[in-house]
Amino acid sequence: MKRLIVLCLVLVATLTTSVQAQEEASSFAWTEETLELASTLPVQHGGRVKPLSTYAGFQLLRMNGKRTVKTITGERIGPTAWILDCLFRPDAARTYECFRIQNDEVVTAMGVRGEEKRKSDYYSYDDLEDGLNALFGLADAALEVPGDQRSLVQTQALLLASNIRDFRRLIGVMDFGRESLPLLGSPGLTTIFAENHRSGVLVLLEKAPELRELWTGLEGLPANEQQAEQNAATELSTMIDAVLEPTQYTMTLFPPPADAAEDSEWLGIGDAVMLAFADQEAGLECIPAIAALEDLVGLRGNPVGFEQRFAELHEEIVSRAAARGEYDYVPLEVRFYRGDFFYRALLCYLVSFLLCCLSWMLPASKWVTRGIWATLLGGTGLVILGIVLRCIIRERPPVSTLYETILFITAVGVIVAIAIEAMNRQRIAVVVATVLGAGGMFLSMKYELKEAATAGDTMPSLVAVLDTNFWLATHVTTVTMGYAAGLLASLLAHVWLFGQMFGIKLEAKSSYKALTRMIYGVVCFGLLFSVVGTILGGIWANYSWGRFWGWDPKENGALLICLWQLLILHGRMGGYTRDFGLCVLSVVLGVVVVFSWWGVNLLGVGLHSYGFTDGVASILKTTYGVEALVVLMAGAWKLWSPRARLSA
């Protein structure tokens, strides 16, 4: 009985000590200078040089849908502190809730369902560790199922398994500096490393000439000694491969020499170690940085010492990147993401919309009107500023990816709506501008999550066919302006139809007539840019692929927009459609634009199949269904409502 009591006391003391250790680890704070240095440290990932903070932010965004993570004490830390913990304090990082699981069936199947967890909740690596074998089994089984036939649980299991593997690699990046290598496994190795008392691979690089001499001279040894040396070399090589393996799947840290080719890839830690061991110049140049990284592993409990050594590492890598002209925009990108322009623009547009609603109750209030314009223009200014900064950072025109089309279409649509409101003062276009702005910013943030999961960034390297700034600035920009006009016309048409169907009286009796004139003008605006953009696209296709037109799905979508806009204008000019018909056709125009913009990418065929939209099929189907319902409601109202014959 006494032994049992003693055992219980020991267990309680052990658990208490463990919890205290975790709390102490989670309360550790990097210095502000260290965080600033880490934020602006250049790395290469996804084919481009970016700040470490950008890389960390998108890793977190992919894992938990946010750029912050909660520690064991409930504190929220940003991406830079998180990635420093992953690299240098992996035991603490394992306790952070950085995995979002949206379906509790996944964790139930893993056997790790916590009673305190909700159906959709956040988990740490330690929370999930006991169920990882089951998770990887689920993921392997899901891979055998075609993508379009996978269940929600299978899709979630695959995503979680991928995130877990990436997290494991991330926390293992610095294993090369913290693991003790088998350096005394043979007489030859013992002779070389007898005086060594350090962990890490740097000692191998320091003794590389002696190791090469030992291993190249094995044939001259007696058979039994030769076998012992070969066995020790195999064991050491296997261990080195194991500790360097995680570095092959994360960011690369070391810029190539200044005289290397412009498109030369940066070196990962493992590549640098191997090249240095082989006595090649590209690897030897990385030895000071490798030494700094190993020192940082030992200094992780000393914030001041860590900061000083990290500053030396930062200077080493930045100077090499700057010598190649690859550091110029890294600080600007850090400021861009800190500015969070598009989220702040969303808030401005939402406030502007709420003020618009308030203005209907207080139509004479000048302060409400000023607030509407201040927040609307402020939000639009933030969007434009964000787009301009992206152009500077990427050295590209404003539209080169599907993500950027959302930003650009939103900006163009809002600007056109503001111009319309400035001309007619009907208080209609200003409301549409706030709705379009808020919707566009919300969509951009949702699609940013998708880009994080697929491309790992919203500023990826372009495929070869898109790598031309002239055609991106002409064809893509003009076509996208046509998209913006089509969507704006559709929104205005919705206002007309719902206003008429529900008998909403606008301020002036002529407001509905003014609204149809707005729609007509926006369609004309859209037709101009759609036609010019489509023709420019044909010229680009002839330049790139040797043919002007090939009935590619994306080309057909652009042509369909032009034809539908021509149908609207000819129907109006010829007297075949009046106000009601113009609005219904404009609603359908919005569907056509959405199909050309997103829908044709789902086909996955054609020369334009480089814009991927996995996961948006259900959203598109919902959009088509809602718009079909709007058209049917409008048709029913036209046929059976006496008011329809008087007003339309």
C-alpha cells in the first residue's frame, strides 16, 4: 500500500513538472528585434524569394485558416514567432493549436476525440499524435478514391495528413544542429573525432578533408578493419540523411553566389551541407550560416544571445541576397502583409453599407452621407494601394492570377459605381458599390485560403505562357475590366428587379429609369473592354501558340460574354426588350461572366487550364441555381403581377 502511495505521488509530481515545463516553454518570448530580423529574413519557396514571415503566414493559413496560433496558455502569437518556435523550440510548437479540423468524424476515426472539443475545432500536434497512424491509413485509403468521388471525411483526412507531414518537416529542419551523430563508430572515426563534444553536422564539415582521406583509403586497410569502417560510414551517412531530410521539403535559406545565373535556385540546408562536404565553393560559402544556425539551436533559451547571433545570420544571408538583387522588395512585402489592406477595406465597405442603411432612415443627415463617402473611398483607396504594392513587389501588371482578378474586378467595379453615383446622385450606385466591395474582399480572403492550400502563396511564379508583362498589361487587364462591368451591370439589374417585384419606392420617380440607363451604359462599357481584350488575347495566342483562335474553353467563354452583351444592346436598340428585358438579360450576363471567369477552369482542358479552382464547383452551382431562381421569379412576376405591366 505504501509503495502504491509513493508511486501515485511520483506520478503527480511528474505530471505537475511536465505541465509547468510546458507553461514555461509557452511563456517564452522572442525579443522584438529577433522577430523583426526573422520577419525580413529572405528565403526562397515556390520559385520566388520572399520574407520568412510570408512563408510562415501561409503555412499557418493553410493549417488553421488564420495567421495566428494559440499557445498552451491561451496567448495568440503571429507567424514569425510561431515559425521560430517550430525551428528552435519544437517541443513548445507541438503544443500549439495550429491544426483546424472542420469535421469531428476525422478525429473520431483517429481515436483522439476530446470531450472538450467542438465539432469544428483546433488541435495541437500533441493532441493528435496518438492517432496519426490511423490518420495516415485514412489518407492512403482516400488516395485510392477519385477526387470527385471522395467523401468530406476523406478530403479532410487528406488535408490534415498533408498538414501534419509538413509540420513534422518544419519542426525537424534544425535536427541537423541538435542531433548527436555516431562519430565514434570505428577506429578511424574515433581518431578523427575523439576530441569532439558537439552535436550537429558542422563538425563533419570541419573534418571533411580527414574523412575523405579516411574513406578513399579504405582499400589499403585489412579486411576486418575495412568492413568496420564501411559499416560505421553507412551508419553515419544514414543518420545524416535522416537529419537533413526535412530540409528538402521546406524553404531554402542560402542564396547562390553573386556570379551564378539569374535563375539559379537557392540552396537548402541539406544541399549546402553536401556541397560543402564535397569541397565545392557553393557549399563552402554557406558554412558561416550553417555555423550560425547550429549556434542558434544552443542559444534558444537565451533571448539576448539568440538575438545577437541571429543578427549575424541575417546580415550574412541578406548581404548575399542583396548582391544578387533579390532582397530589394523583401522589406516592402513585410509591410504589405502587416498592412492587411484588403481586410481593412472589407471593414470599410461593411461600415459604408451600414451607413447606407442608416441613410434610408435619416436621408437628410449630412454626417451619415459624409461617413458613407469617407468609408467607401477609404476602402477603395486601401484596395488600390494593396494592388499597387503587389505590382511593385512582383514587378507585374495588376492581374496575373485568379486571386488578383478578384482584387482588380472589385476595384474596377467599385470605381465605376462611384463614378455613376457622382453623375446621377440617385443613391443607388453607392449602395451597389459597398455590396460589390464587401463581396469582393470577402471572396478574396476565402480564395486566399485556397491559394495557401494549393500554391502556398498568392504571389506564385507564373507559368511560362503568362510570363510576359506586355500581354498581362493589355489582354488580361482589359478582359478583366470587361468582367467587372458585366458583374456591375448584373448587380444593378438585381436592384431594379427586386425593387420592382417588392414594390420598393425610390427617392425620385425617375429612379428606375435612371437605373436602366446605368445598366445600359455599364454594358456598353463592358462590351468595349471585352471585345478589345478578346482580340488582344487572339493576338497573344498567335504570338505564343501560332494560332489566333482555337475554340479553347477560355476563348469560348470570352466570346460568349461579347455575344451576350451584343445581344443585350441589339435587343434594346431594336425595341425587342424594354426595361424588364434589359434587366433580366443583364442578370444572365452576370452568370455568363462567372462561368467564363471561373467555370471553364473546372473543365481542366485547353491551353488556358493553368488557373485551378478546386473546391469551387459547389459554389458555382449554388450561384447558377440562385440566379436561375431570380430569373424565374422575375418571369412569374412579369406574367402574373398587374403592377408589372404598368412599371416595366
